[in-house]
Amino acid sequence: MSEHHYFKFSLELLLVPLFAVLAIWSVFWFEVNFSISFNSYGLFPRSLSGLRGIILSPFIHGSLGHLYNNTIPLAILTLALFYFYRQKAWKILLWGWFISGALTWLVGRESYHIGASGIIYMLASFIFFKGIFEKHFRLIALSLTVVFIYGSMLWYIFPIEDGISWEGHLSGFLAGLFLARTIKVDIPVPKKYEWENEDYDETEDEFLKHFDENGNFMERPKSEEGDTEIIYHFKKTKED
């Protein structure tokens, strides 16, 4: 598959980000509208009942601010995943979801861990490291964009603020790094021009032959360029 067809946007790519945003907002609306809390369905480390939180906790948020802070990164990073890694996007998302949740269940504090932050950190980590590992210019540009926009998130994989599941952030970060290293993706090879090849012979380049050793342009003899014959064909019209 060529780069043109691989990196091609379609409206179908918006379905997963829209569904993800709709899902977390619907759950929060349900909690507020019916005055209930789903926090007990979150991830509680090292408990059997807390295992359900591996699947359910990303949908649960403690406040409107918490929900809002996760909405935009979740939408943007999910869209980036499905656009640049569409062939393995579902595999990356589902495995990253499970691994980040399982790690949090193993190492987290004995408290309910809720929110989509773990998945967001997994996506940011995967997109950044995969671009570096693949060395494709488009993916490297994406990695640098992620660093520019979300680089400050790195601080929150450490316990610098109370009330934040830094264990979930760290687990997502490690899960993304692990998947970036282990999952193989089929990225189209960028088109290479003849002059980019290692065995390219500059002395045979027709364009470079117009320049001397000092880089000055010079006219090539007609004998080298060859004579060009121009033939005109005239077609008579009815008026003629």
C-alpha cells in the first residue's frame, strides 16, 4: 500500500473517538441525573471485586473537571492512533487498556482508581515511542507533536499531587512503551528518489552535468545534448 492510500482520512476514523467521548459523558450524565455514584465500580488494587475496574474504571469520572480534562486528549489521541496505525489500532487500544489496568491493579494504592487517564497515557506513550522506533518522518512528526502538546503530562507519572492516580498514569505510560516495542506495524516505505540511494553515481546525473566542479552553471555542447527536431502539423479548416 502506498503512502497516499495509507495516510488517507475518512469519516469512519471519527467513529471510535466520538464513541469514546460519548461513552464517558453518558456515564457521568447518568450519575448526575440520578444522583448515584459508580466509584465503587472503579479499579481497587489487589481485590477480586476491583478486577472489574480494569474494564469499567475508564468510563467513571469523579467530577466535571476530571471528565473535561480527559475528554480532549482521549479524542485527539484515539483519532491519531486510528489514523496513523489503523491496521493494528484495535489491538493496541484493547491490549493497552488491559495492560495499564492490570498494572494499576498490581501496584496501585488501596483506593478506587477511576478515569480514562491510564488509557490516555498509554496512547500518548505508544504514539511517541512508536514514531521514534519506526523512524518514519510522518510518525516522528506525530511524536514531536505529542511531546509539544502533552509533554507536561510526564510529571504526573510521579506522586506529585494528592488525589491523582499516578500509579494509573505510570502503568499507562509503561504499557504504551511495551506495545510500541512489541507490536509490529506495516507502515508504507517512503518514496525514495534515485539520488537518495547509496550507490547513486553523481557523474551520470544529467542535471548535475550542467555544473562545473565549482558549482557554476555551464551550457552543455549541442553534441552532448543532441539535436532536437521540431515537426509542425497544420490542419486545414473549412474556412481555408
